[in-house]
Amino acid sequence: MISRRDVAKLGASLLLAPAGVRAARGAAVPWWKRAVAYEIYPRSFQDGNGDGIGDFRGMAARVDHLADLGVDAVWVAACFDSPNADNGYDVRDYRRIMPDFGTMADFDLFLSRARARGIHVILDMVFNHTSDEHEWFVRSRQSRDDPYRDFYIWRDGRDGGPPTDWQAAFGGPAWQFDARTGQYYLHTFVAKQPDLNWENPQVRAALYDILRFWAAKGVSGFRFDAITSLAKPSAMRDLTPAQRAGSGAFAEIGPRLEGYLHDMYTHVFAGTDLYTVGEAWGAPHAAIAAMTDDRRGGLNSAFRFDLQLQDIRGWRKTPWRLEAMRAFNADNAFDDDPHVWPLVYLEDHDFPRAVSRYGSARPEFRERSAMLLATMLLSLKGTPFIYQGQEIGMANYPFTAIDQYRDVAAHQGWRDEVLSGRVPAATYLANLAQSSRDNARTPMQWDGSAHAGFTTGVPWLAVNPDHVRVNVAAQQGVAGSVLSFYRRMIALRRARSCLATGRYQDVSPEGRQGDVDRPGGRTGGLYAYLRRDEAGAALVVLNFSDAAARYALPDGMAAERVLIGNLPHPAAAVGGVLVLRPWESVIYAVRPG
Ligand code: GLC
Ligand code: CA
């Protein structure tokens, strides 16, 4: 615990902070622009002691898998001490490893093994809120004049109810009444996740100290959780009708948020090569550009949600469209702005599996559609993030009943929507099976044994029954497997600078691309784009469809040779026309016209 005097000292130093942004990072490309990153969800990656929960000993034992895959960085999802109201996204102590995941010595072992294999470790910083069991909150709720009172956001009620009509992200009011002091506190997520007050310089100083603590241990960067919720509205008013109809979000995305990020940058990151990435729900293009513009000093990159929210809103699942994916990818290239560096991902611990969502449900096309998605992910502009299990094509779990879920959001929705009588149980469950975060959280499938090699005990969340076929051991060293393809694709991206840092240009055929619906991929579309830099050019051609498709090369372009394909014997361009089989993906070295 920091002393009050330390807090005061750090608070004062904030006022003296240099105002300007530090000058350029020099000519060299920063490590994270060339990197391929991989997210580990520790609870589900590898159990090392048989209690059914993944841990750092288990992760340390699997570093070779990551090194063989060829990734440069690992983002470890929330792993600090927590009562687990939201699987670690409710932190009780930011300087302590979650006991479920082991000890600090276990963490150090994982870190040193990763670093020895040249893998950077990125930690998840949940700084929008803490657990209600965090010492700061325990103090804060004790009395209205406790020195920690202002670490959180406390307000008087209004007419016997909460101060405003704001809704929490997983449902229900965003205010919780606390009888002891007769006021409400704000929580963007569940009531066990009270929001920190970023307006308070002492809060920021305390958080920066935590970053310095982990940086000193040798981690290489941070992913900042729920970054767009940090800046609360300056006026505590009810939602506007537009806000109510939309996401219901009440935080401000704009100058105040940018101010916080800049403050953090100047105090912690300026002059370092630490990588910073924000989780930016609800932030539109311009806001992302502003937060990550390297002339301003904020974050290096951000996870965007525009594409993810196309077909998933809370528990609701609707069809997705290839057109929307193309539009997003173009938008996410930021017009090749040299000052903005994108991030690309299809999966993380908050969304269902990409192969079930964007690929083909037909068994004969499942693997190749997983490889097609790998082709896209690893040939787009920006730092790609692979999510654990994506590299073997893990799919959604066949959920049928509410008691199969562990996710707090799934159960909150069940209470708010189904038990209240608003939505029929069957509708909710059918949607949830395709939208739930638990699809991504089932244990990693290492082999075909009883619990997929994840644990010798009882897994905390059921293993997907398809693990008997879909697992690392079955794909290891097998030519044509999804895993081998990921390795080759990562190596290709490393070998061809244009795939990582080159300019992006969509060269898809004119006209309607068609809807790719789930399940079954009724109709599809052909998607093609060009990546190029001074060293060369590559054409990426993706057939998102259960049917064959033709693609005519743009005028004057010559496809010189195949760099990679997800099926044996990819098509050569005959008379400038390519014919792609269902779900085929090919990257050609080309001479642009
Ligand atoms: C982020 C996390 C998610 C968590 C939420 C609240 O969205 O990725 O898992 O529930 O923040 O911390
Ligand atoms: Ca364990």
C-alpha cells in the first residue's frame, strides 16, 4: 500500500509534468510493428497442478508451443489477485498473481522462459475499475471523509433512486447503493467492479506506480482494459434518447480521455519501448486515430469493435456480411497514415470462435475456412493478435442450457431478459450459443485425451467434445493442418515486409459481394487486396464461399508466383483469371500494373 505522503507527492508531480509530446521514436521500426501477438487466457490455457484451472506453471511448460508457432509477443489476460466476479477483470491486488494461477515465482518462471525464447510479455491492466474487495474500495466505502473516498465515484441518490438512469454494461443500473454511507457508487460493469475516479490525480499516480512495478520486472507492454470507459461525463445527467437507443454507454470518448492517456504516456511510457494497446469499445475511427497518433503521445494501438459489433450486440447474434468486413479492413488501414498503427484480430476472450462465426459450418470446409481466416488476419496492416486455440481452428462449444455457462454476463442476461419475461428462453439460448464469451473460454485442446491434455483434474469449464479431432497433437508437424498453416503464414509475414507494414488496397471485384450467413455460408463473396511497399507487392485472394469463384486480375497486374495457399496446388492465373475453390485462399507475389 502506498502511503498518503507518497500519494500526495506523486499527485503534485503530475502538475509539474512536461506538457509537450516527446519527439520522434527514431527511424527504426518499433518492435511491435513487426510483431505477431498471441493472447493467452490463463484460466483455460494449461493447468499445471491438476485443480482444473490453468496457471503460470502450465503456461511456462507451453512456451515452446508459442515459440514454435513463431509469435513475438504474448498478451496474458487478467491475471492478478481477484475474487473472480468477472474472471480476474475485478482486481483485488495489482501486485499479486491470482492464487488460482500460482505465485509470483511461477509468474517469474513463465516470464523468464518466454523472454529466453524471444517472446515479449504484455500484461492486462484493468484500470477502469477495481474489485469491491480492493483495499482502496474497502477504505473508500468506510466513510464519506476517508482519504480513499475520492478514489471512486460516489453520489447522492435522486428521488429515492439512483443518481442517473445509466445502465451497466452487462445489464441493470450502473449505480449501487451503499447503506453504510448512504450514497451510490458507479460501476460500468457489475456491482463488484466499482469504477475508479480518473479525475483524481492520486488515483492516476497510484496506477502509474503499478505499471512501473511490472515494467521493472521485465514485461514489454500493457493492454488497457475498457479504456473508453475511463472518462465519465462531466455532468451527471440521464442518458439522451440516442444514448439509450444505442449502446447505453455514458462515458466520454474525446479530449478528456485523450488527456488521461497522454498524462499516462508522459509519466510512464515516454522514452521507453513499452507497447501500449487500449481496448476501445465504442470508439469511432477518428477517436482511435486521435488516441493512437504517435505525434500526440497516447497509446500505440487499440482494439476496435466496429467489426465485432456488426453481428453481436450483448447476447444477440445476427448474420454478418463480407461487405462489412471489407469496409472495416479498409477503414482500419487508416489511409496508410504513417502516424497511426492499427491492430487486427478476429478473436479474443470476449467473442465466439472465428471459424464458427465467419467460416463454414460444413465439416469439409471447416479447416480450410480456418486457414482462410488465418491468411487474412496475418496479411492485414497492423499488429495481428491470435487468440489461443485459433491456431488449431477451435470452434464454438455446443451449448444448449444456461447452467453450462460460467460467464457472469450470460447469467446476468438470463436474469434480466428471460426471468423477467422479456425474451423467451429458447430465443435467448439460441443467440447466446453463438454469441457467448464462454465459446472462447473452453479449455485449450492440446490432445485427444479425456480433458484434452488441459488438466488431469476436472476442468473449470467443459472441454469442447470436438477435441478428440481438433487438437494440437493431431496437427503438430502435419502438412496441411491449420496449425502448420499458421506457422507458415507467420513466417511468410516475417519474410515479406509488405504483408506487415505495406500499403493496403482493396481490389475486390465490383458489385455486390453477397451475404455470408451462419450457419452454412449460403452465399459468399470474393475478397481481394493488395499489400505493397518498396520491396515488393502481394495480392491476397480469399473466397468466402461454399462455391468456387472466379477472380479477374486488375488490368496490367501479373501474378508471378504463389507465396502461400490453404489448399494443395493453388490456381495459376490463366489469361489473367484465377479460379478459387470453396474457401480457398491464396497469396501471390505480383507485379502491380
Ligand atoms: C473487458 C474485458 C472483459 C471484461 C470487461 C470488464 O471488456 O475484456 O473480459 O469483462 O472488460 O473488465
Ligand atoms: Ca491449476
